[in-house]
Amino acid sequence: MNLHDMIYEQAKEAKAASRRLGVLPSPIKNKALEAMAYALEERASVILTANKEDLEAARKKGTKRSFLDRLMLDENRIHAMADGLRQTAALPDPIGEGEWETVRPNGIEIRRVKVPIGVIGMVYEARPNVTADAAALCLKSGNAVLLRGGSEALRSNRVISSLLAKAAYEAGIPEGALQFIDSDDREAVGEMMRLKGLLDVIIPRGGAGLIQRIVKESQVPVIETGAGICHTFVDEGADLDMALQIAVNAKTSRPSVCNAMETLLVHEKEAEAFLPKLAEAMREKKVELRGCERTCEIITDAEKATEEDWATEYDDLILSIRVVKDIDEAIEHINRYNTGHSESIVTCDLQRAHRFQQEIDAAAVYVNASTRFTDGFEFGFGAEIGISTQKLHARGPMGLNELTSTKYLIYGEGQIR
Amino acid sequence: MNLHDMIYEQAKEAKAASRRLGVLPSPIKNKALEAMAYALEERASVILTANKEDLEAARKKGTKRSFLDRLMLDENRIHAMADGLRQTAALPDPIGEGEWETVRPNGIEIRRVKVPIGVIGMVYEARPNVTADAAALCLKSGNAVLLRGGSEALRSNRVISSLLAKAAYEAGIPEGALQFIDSDDREAVGEMMRLKGLLDVIIPRGGAGLIQRIVKESQVPVIETGAGICHTFVDEGADLDMALQIAVNAKTSRPSVCNAMETLLVHEKEAEAFLPKLAEAMREKKVELRGCERTCEIITDAEKATEEDWATEYDDLILSIRVVKDIDEAIEHINRYNTGHSESIVTCDLQRAHRFQQEIDAAAVYVNASTRFTDGFEFGFGAEIGISTQKLHARGPMGLNELTSTKYLIYGEGQIR
């Protein structure tokens, strides 16, 4: 079978399965998730063998070390995947939950309840654990799923997804609800993007290139995730010790993730007091500094930042710094260069804190806290399928609730209009 | 200026205006809506003159009578537009409303509040009143808007939108928040579809051709509206008098709208008793009947329905009828041919009513009521910008709430992760 026919058939099977999966009671879904967790642990050695082959092939291609680390599985990581499945089983099931209801003057009763979206296409890159995480969240929220992982993890993902699908089916999940696209052909993503009418949404997780390709070309609705040019603004009169702690945390606790800070803005009245301390702390963490003209006067060994720096998500130990004359300039800079992810102000002034939260256009706007908290687990959702940086459907960390749609249920006694 | 540059500039202006509009207090928005209503009434004669020119040009092109009727404005219709603006002013403002909040174990406080989407692109066909309705709903919900009406209504829409924009500006709405695309070039829609990063969403209202073109080609997220192949299923043991009233209402009260019924399904045990009565009532209303084989045995003058009939939105006085052997066959038929809009079961059986609501995949699922109620006003939203037939962001009638996004506001005291 060619690629098109294969993927089309898989999507059709997923759609058929989604009808039955969507009305399945929670206990069956939860039992299935437990069984899936058990299957991964029981067959860990098969997963590790496949993963070893993936790693060897990637090494031969001369893949970067950080990439290999993300691809690599060991016993601990498999247990972590299984734990993720169990944690998802323990979360409340959003499906069927009432959101709103009314009785109209003519007597019809209208309720809006949460229902599954239907069939979700997940397109992701190297980490094989996403296979288990995405499968768990989609099934728990009553959605069928088409999984398309990165080609470097093909062998690992193939084994993981087939263990998961088998365990799910045996525990009562409709056959075909969990589909793995077993191909390393780049065109597989192209085929998914044309599955309008079968796929209800595509959620890409990965680099900006992948995401922008899908956003531009997909006929299926897309939820954009993950691009994060996050800022921290140190306001006039801020607690500079707090600002330093927040800045160091936001930049260095995990520089490769989307909620890490890329640019620090500092009020001109604090620049002379703050920037030398900042430079020292960042140097200790081996962060390369790039600054505006005024910054370079204070931090004399900082490189000059270019226009491109303000618009770059480094995902690395690099920080750009700009001195601004007031909060207006800070807000203007952020709304111009940010990606709508997470922004923070460090301030003692209530009015400016409020203005910042009102006027900054982003999924999460912080006062006196690190942008690193933008995360489904940190927000208490118990899980996360990605962080939406768009404004439709879901914005910010996406948990189970964000994988649902709604339906109006109306009861009448013969009403006509 | 060429078309591309013109539309790009308008979108940029709208985006700049949206920042200020998004944080504007309700009273200013409401006063502006009142002023806009007054402007339409005060300058009714200018609108009518422009509308006359549109009508003459359309008549010369030999446009259909029903189309001319939709294009036509008179004093009453202008008052109705103005009243719509005033009603929108009187609705509660969703912006800033809290949706959810939590305090996390580390002490950070997280709130999710409603914010405007940003800049909305409205693409619509002949009715000039959509210009006023859409402008009102977008401004009230804090969104800037790019309006692109049908070319036949260009002169009417130009006058209406310029009166609205002027009145809005004078009442304190930021300049540029209401933009009218003053071109009858079909490529204008193409330009809008490429405004990724400036437009946050496109909402098309009109025929299936327009909507499908935008869904397929747009790089900007789209909310699909309005396609309605709606069904009524008359169950075994249903109250046949009620079923008849509902069917006649759903088919004939306004056959050209999307929530009208296109196909009636009837349980085989009720077919002989029900269909002759139905045929008589429908004949009185001049409805053409097309049936399955069994239907044609009972209603001998019904035409034979083809596969295409089941998949057609007639928007006209035509009804297709199919006899089914049970509720399973009814659900299967509906989930195969429907467009996810509105479906109804007429039944006395609680369990089957519940199953129908659970298993039918549509925005609105009725028990013992006409599908014609799927409408923002009938649902009590006080307004409607369209009826979404997709599952992301909004499903069913879209009022002010559906024109909002969300933002997480987080307060901390120096928390780091």
C-alpha cells in the first residue's frame, strides 16, 4: 500500500473508533491506561533494544549530543513513561462535564457539555516519551489519535505504540483508536495535513520549522505550540535581589525549553545597579551576554545585540539585554518581539504590575515570578500535551480540558419556532 | 496602492488599534455602539442611495430575486441594524471576566481571564446588515475587525462601514479598529488569508464554496460556519402529531437557513402511519419530496432519492426521506451525512433519547424540538456572529463569549522553579 492509502485508511479506522471511544465510561479508559503502563514496564527490554538501534543509527549520522540525549531511553525513563500513564488515569475525566445550562422562555432546556474533539493528529520530534504521553492524554479525553514521531525515533516509537495499542485494545478501547504512522517519509506529515474531514486537529510539537510548515500548509485546523521568546522586565524600584534570582532561574534552569527567558529588559534607573550583578551571575552559569548600546557600556564585555537577537529564540545559554526608559518602552518591545508565550515583570508598583498584565499580549503574564512556571504540571493540570501560543481554542498549557470540544444538548416537548 | 499593500496596511492599523481597544472600559465601547446606531439612522438616506445603486447593478446582471431581496435595504432594515447595535451595547461585556483560578502549593496565584482575540477577519456575502452586526460584536468584545463583504453590496457596505467607523472613532474607539476592505477584487480574500501574524482568525459567512475555499487555503486560523445538512429522526413510538409539527417547522419555516431540516428519517414501524400525513402537510407547503425505496412505496408520487440527495444541503423547499430499521441505522446515517450542525430525535423513549444525544456528532442535538432553534438569539446569547460547525474554539452559535480568548495572569513573590 502506498503512503497516502496507508495513512488514509488509518485515519478512517481512527475516526470509526473515535465514535465508540467518545462515549466510553471513565473506568474502562482508566483501566486501559493502567494496562498500558504495565505493558511498557513488562516489555521494557524490547523497547530498549529498539531504542539502541535508533541511537546507533543517529550516532552514525553524526547527530548532536543533546539530540541523542533526548532520544535515549533507559529503565528509569521507561518507568517515568509508565508513571505518566498512571497519573493520567488518576486525573478527573472531563468528558460529559456540564459547562453551562439554561431554560429558555419557550421551555426548551439547553445544556452545553464537554465532548471529545474526535481524532487528533500528533506530529512530534525526537523524544519517544511523547508517544506514551500523547496517547494517554488523547485516550483519556476520549479522542482517537494518529501519532507521527520523528524519523530518528522510528524503531522506539514503533515498539512503544504497538505495546500501547495492544494493551489498550485488550482492556476495552475500540480497535484502531491509537494509530502509529509507521513511516519515516517526510511526506507522511503532508498526507496528514490533507486529512480534512477525518482529522479534527493537528498538534505539532517540535522545532519552529516543523510548526510553521504545518501552520502554513495544513487544511486540518492546527494548534500552534511551543515557540517561546520570553522576556523579563526589571522595573524601576524592583527588588533587585528578587529580580536577579528570577532572571537566573528563567534563563539557566533549563535553557532549551520554550518557557525559558531569551531577553531581559531593565529600567534605565536600575541598569547601573542591576546589570553588573546580573553579568556576574550569568557568567558563573556560562551564559553569553548580548546587549543594547547602554548595556554594553555597563557590561563592557557583552557583545552588541543586533535586531535579529531581539527576534531569536536561542534555546541556549545566550541572553540578550536591553535598557528601556520606562514601562511603555518595555511593553512596546515585548509586544513587538514576543511569540505570545510567557512574560514577566519584577516590580513593587501595583499600578505598573496591573498595566503590564493588561497590556502584554501573551498566554501567561507574570508579576514577580519566573516564566519557567508556564507548564501543565506547574499549573496543576496534572498533564500537558503542549503549550499553545495561539489564541483560538486553547492558550497556554494544554491539559485534558483543552483536548475537548463541546456539544449542546437540548430537551423540548414539541417546541417549534 | 496595490491590493496587497492596501490590505496589509489596513491589517497593521487594525492590529495597532486592537492593543488599545482590548483594554478599553465597557462604558466607552457601549457609548460608541449607541453612537454608531444613531449614525446609521441619521444618515439612512445616504445608505439607501448607495443601496439603490447596488440593487440596480445587480438587477442588470440578472441576479436572482431571492438574492436581490437579501441585498435590499429600506428604512425598516436600517432601523433593525441600528437596534442590533443597541442590543449589543446592552449585553454584558465578557472581557476581563475570570474563568478559573488557583493558588499553587508554592504560593503563586494563577487566574485565567477572558481577553479579546485581537483582529478578526469577517468575509461575508450579500446581506449588508452583516457589516453592522459584525462590527458591533467585534468591537464590544474588544476586537478590531477587517470587514470584507460581497462585491454586489460594495456601495452599501462602503457607506455603512464608513458611518460606523467615524461614529466609533468620535466616541473614543481607537482609530483603525474598524476596517472595510474597499475592493470587489476576489483576490482581496486571498490577501486576507495570508495575513498570518496580523489577523488572528477569519470567520467566513456565506455559501459552501466560499467557506471551503478559505478553509483549504487560509494560513490564518478559520472558524467554519453555516453548512447545515440537518436531520429529524422520528423514532418508534413517537408522538406522531408532535413529529409532524416539528418536521413541518424544521423544513418550511425558513428553508434557506442552515438550521432547516434537509432529511427526515423515520422508523420502519411508524413509516406507514406517519409518511402519508407528512406528505400531505409538505405538499401544502409546496415541498418537493424525494425518498428511499420504501418511502416511494408509501408516498407514491415522491421522486427517488439518490446518494447525492443524502449529502445535499438544499436550502430550498425540497426534503429527502428515508425509512430506517432502528435507531442504530438512524445514527449511522446521520453521522455519515451530516455537517455537524443540528439534529433532532422525536421520541418518547428516555434511553433512546439519551443514546441519540450521546452518539450523534453535531453542535446541537435535540430531543422533541425543531432544529430551527440553533441560533444565538434563541439560545439567549443576545447576538450571533455565525454558527460554528467545527469542533475547535467554538461549536454552535457564536456570541460575544465565542469572540474571546484567554490569558493567564500570575502573581508571585519571587518564586522560581
